[in-house]
Amino acid sequence: MFGLYITHPQVTIDPAVPVPDWGLSETGLARTRQAASLPWVTRLSRIVSSRERKAVETAAILAGAAGISPEADAAMHENDRSATGFLPPPAFEAAADWFFAHPTESYKGWERAVDAQARIVAALARALHGHDPSRPIAFVGHGGVGTLLKCHLAGRPIARDGDQPGGGGNLFAFRLGATLADCRLACDWTPMEFWQGDMA
């Protein structure tokens, strides 16, 4: 059966507000509602999200369509970038390039990529411990740690060439096993409103 890692879509950017408190923009809300209308959402037995507002809002819409209550895990937060605060897009992209290219080092106080990867992998492993692999499950989080998770599932070194396109609202699927170590990547990043859920 399938597992999904879904990144929140577009947000309302406000440099005066801490990044974890940013909410979905109208575009992000519309895309999430469109995804929530798809048949694969109703098959989900569990949804586990980061505690950041944008992920919680995304998970709530999907869970409402699935008829389930979302769960949250604080350990699924995005890589910690609080040391630098808000960075305008060009500076952020340069910093993200550095983050992925130097996974064992810290960019100006950021959480290291290797540490963020270990954290997100452990969070999913905990959620899947005892989970019935015949029951589809979705994790809702963020692009940076999602890419680190995808690299892990693919058995690849940390690299930004595995990053999601388009800035958010994408998913990748993996085949569920008894543990996270048994899971296998099944599809690359796909816009969440386009994925058709064609996995047994």
C-alpha cells in the first residue's frame, strides 16, 4: 500500500511573522482543497503533520475530506533556519544551495542537513512503528526535510537535485513496509492536485 509525503503549498509571506507561523495563501488553500477532492484522499487512514501552521492547515483540509482526525509531531518541522531569520528569495535560494551542498556543516547557525535528515527519518519511523502497512498514510510537512527524507528512501546522498519543483504543494509516494527501512520510493515529486493515487 502507499505512503505519501506531502509538502504544504503556497503561503502568505510576512517578514514580520516567524516563518513557522506563516499560514497558507489563497492559492495554497485552493490547491489543497482541489487535492482534497481526489479519490486517493478518502483512502487515507492516517495523516501526520508538522506542527508549523502551514502544515497543520494543509493536513486539516485533507483530513476533513478523509473523515479522520489529523495527528501532529513537532519533530517533523522544517530545517531550523531561525539563526538567520527571514531571508529574501535570492538570498534564501543561495543559502539552501549551501545547506544541501554541505550537509555536515551549519549555514550561519542553521540546523545541519544531516541532523534534519536524522530527525525527519526518526519521526516517520516512530509513526510507522506498529502501523498496518495495508492502510495508506500521509505525512504533511516541508520541502527541505521532505527532500532529505526522499534522499534517504532512495538510498542517495543528500543533494538538492532531489528537491521539489515549484516551491510547494507536491508529494512523493513510497510503498509501505513493516518499518520505514522496508519502505521504497515509488514516485518522484508530483503536484498534489495531479497525483491519481494509482498504487495498490
